Amino acid sequence: MVRMQLAKMVKVKAMKSQALYSMMQDEGGNYIKAHEVPYDYSFTHECLAKPLKPQYGGGIAVNPELNEGFKGWTQTGNAKVGSKDGNNYFVASVQNNQSSSVHKFYLHHDKLYPFSGWFQVSKGNAYIEAVFRTPTIEVTAGFVATQEGCWTMLKGGIVVNVSGPAELYFKSVDIDPTAEIWVDSISLQPFTQEEWKSHQDQSMQKVRKTKVKFHVVDNQGRPLSNAKVSIKQTRPDFPFGTAITEHILNSKAYQNWFTSRFRYTVFENEMKWYYNEAVRGVVDYNVTDAMVQFAKSHGVIVRGHTVLWEDRRFQPSWLIDFPLNRSEEYRALTDSRVHSVMNRYKGQLIHWDVVNENLHHWFIQDMLGKNSSAVYYKKAHEIDPHALLFLNEYMTVEKSGDRRASPWKYLQKIWEMREQGYTGPLGIGAQAHFGAVMNLPYLRASIDVLDSAKLPIWISELDVNNITGSNQAIYLEQIIRELHAHRAVQGIIMWSAITPGVGCWRMCLTDDNFRNLATGDVVDKIIAEWTHAGGIQGTTSADGCFETPLFHGEYEANISHPTLKKESLQKFKVVPNGKAQEEVVLKICA
């Protein structure tokens, strides 16, 4: 008999040295250095009576809690130190919608800087932007929705292109002109690239892998040493895919390239209203049907994109200039669209993007009222109750300076829809269209903020703009690894659908003949890593044991030994272990 035991990954105890480093184990069980200061994933969107302590003790921010008066802070204009209930804070006056400099730093171009702080306004409500001004650029660290009477947390991050001095100040376009901005518990923590990757690796090992222990014994229960264990992954657990176009239906090369790599997809255009009803009243799902059937036949799971779209530019051409005074007619048209596409494909898709990009755009809202999104999510849930319905927005995680779609604005949209009556399932879709600036601290912090909603988070349209040139593949790998390592990210879909002869929107993985580009090589390398593509072989020790960390997924294990009559084949699944289940034991007869 061969016994295989799946044991929960054991946390490695920190082993401090004089160099202030802790130790962790890599996949082979070797100890490697990890920086003593861990990344702080914590965030709360609650408005508190008193601010929490600064993250990282303030990092390089001097006197972050104002316990030593103005020390480290910039005393300009009407700035002062306020105090309430034993809590000191910095009071910044506002002129022309911005404060003067409040704190000075020296920043390095090769460091990554998570930033956080607690904010309040003395009157009303205000949406505040934290900005670092350098001699060459201004960099937004993040936004926060503030109000009078309690403290809210801003969490973001920055990178700079040139080392040098920087000043922190704040902006707000909607603050009461007589109000003050109150600031406390600020933190700016520098990390090297090596430290950042170390945090990333530690998180990946913790959230994406489980250590599996094989225990091989003979029929009398005695351990068998030197038994050969060969492991092959048959299906990965983490959803990773890319968009496709209708051209896959008639291209064997496209089909082979795609199906050999991916089990998740979304259609670039073929499920959009302007595609399905190019002429009013003439609804055509022929291509969409064929693509859904193609996916089914290859075991590929499909996201539905998109039922409706708030951007006026992407309505059916016959609807773009629809007059506002015919709102009831417009309502009937949108109702018909929702019922048509969702009834046709209900039960066949895992997700629906119901109202696309409703933070940046308001075409439907202007026609039908402020609660239109909540109304259509409710209708969608009634039609397809088993699908997860998503919001889907751009520039939430990829660009720190877009105030319309910041993580705080995303949270507010979720709360607004709940208040308007939609209480059904909801997911957070972050499109993640990256450009020339790679702000990994902001990316990580923005997901921390979104995670406070306690909803599923998917990266729905990941790409890196080809304007990045030779850096495109490098950036893509950095971003994928960053996202995969974050515990809150439940899936990644790339926006790299190709139309031969035309190309891709911003990022291709192959050329027109489906030969990999550098970006495609990055994807193949990552897939090979996550799937243990070369297989894993091991030999049991004197006590009959062999253990190895495995990415979550489905596996087959072959176990052989000279004393066994035949090889033992066992199928098993490696899943994240919760507190309620410390280990799983499987028995195999040989």
C-alpha cells in the first residue's frame, strides 16, 4: 500500500541575524534571505475617530504623528499643528484647490515607495489627491475620500524617474474653499527592487502553493525508502487566459496556439451590442454562438463582455445620437438588449460585465437616471442567477492620477449600487491597461484598497502598451508576477486578441503566423512555471517520505518501487488549506 499525504504548508519561522534579515525557503527547501521589513497589505476604508498608527512606523517620514511639533514638516503659510482628544495632526490650509508643501523627502529612482496617511477635512467632504513634486515631474501617490468628523486612510505608492528632492502636497477640486486638510500618520517606505521581489515571492509561496507530502509504505505499513515519485499537473487552479477574436474560428494555427495554453477567455468584440445589432432590429449572434461553441468544445471557460457600455462612443452607431427626450424608448431598447444576450447565453458563462466602465462614462445614466447601473445588475442577476456579475473599469490599478476611477471611487460606486438596491453577487474587474510608467507600489496598494470591499477581484483586460518598445515584455512579466502574488487577485485575463493582417489593440503575443513575440515567450515561461511543465521527480527518504511545494491545481502522481508489483497512479487536487482542514490523507492500493 502507498499512502500519500497532502499537508498544509508550514510557515517558516523567522531566523534573525545581525544584518536584520529573516530566512525563508525556496521551492527546493533552501534558505534564502528575505528583508526584515515585510510589505504591509493592511487597509481599512472605515472612517475612524482617531487615525491608526503609521505603516512601517512612518518609514522615512520624520515625526509622522506630529508628536514633536513641526519637526520634519514644512511650516509654510497658515500651517499649524492641531490637537484633539490627545491626537496631534498637521493642519494644511488650501488655496486655489491645493495646499502648500507639507513634507520634504529625498527619493531614489531605483526604489519603490508605498505611501499611506490618514486624512480629514475641517468642513464638509472632499476628495483629496496626494502628490509628490520633484524637479522634473509630479507624481500622484493616490486619492482618498474624506469628510468632517472622522479620519480616512489613503494608500498608494510612487516611483520617480530621477533621484533627488521631492515635496509632498495635496490637491482637491471639490473642497470647501474655507476648509482645512488635516493630515496624520503619514508613511513613505523605500524598498529596493530585490526587497520588493522578495515580498512578492513570499506572498506567492503562501497564497498559490501548498507543500505536498508523499508517504510510501509497504503492505505491512513499513516505510519504503528510494521509491520514485513522478508528478504531473493536469489542470492549473489559477485562472489565466487571453481574449480572442472571431478569426480563431477559421484559423487552425490560431486554435492550436490558443488551446495549448489557455482555459479561460473573453471575446474582444463579438459579444458587444454594436457587434450583435449593427442595424437596429437585426440581431445576429451567429459568430458569437460559434465562438461560445468553440470554447465549450475545448473546455475553455468564457467571461461575458459586455452587456451594456456607458461610453457613448461604443454604442451601436444607430444609438449614439439618441435624443435625451426619448428616454423611455431608449429604456425599452436597453431592456431588450439585456434580455436578448443574457437569455441566449445564461448558464454558459462564468461572468458578465453588465455595465462597462460606469466610473468614467455616463451615457446610460444620463438617459435613464443615476440608479441605472443598479437596475441593470438586478435584471442581469434575475436572468442568470449563477453567474458572477462584474463592474469593469480602466485606470483603477494602472494609473495613479485618474481621479474618476481611483480605488476609492470604485469603492464608492459599489456602495452606491448597494444603497440603490442591488444586493446580488458582484465582482471587481480591473482592466489593467498599462502604459510607459510602471508604478508597482501603486498597483499593489490599489488592490489592497479594492480588497477591503471583500468581493472577488479579477484582472480583466491586462496589456502593456506597445509604445514601451523593448520594455513591453519586461513590464508584462513584472506585472503578471505582481498580480499573481497578490492574495486578492482571483484570475487574470490578457487583452491580446489578434486579427491577422491588422494586429492587436495594444499588445500582441504572436505575429500573424502565431509565432511567439517576446511577450508570448514571457507568457509561455510563466505558464511553464505555474504548471510545473517539466514535471517533478523525487525519491522518498529513509522514512518513506517525499515532499515538495506545488501550485494549486489537479495532478497525477506515479509512484514506483522495486517491491511494488506495478506503478501506482493517483489523481489528486492541491487546494489552499483553510484553518478547518490541516491535512488530507489519500490511500492507494498497489
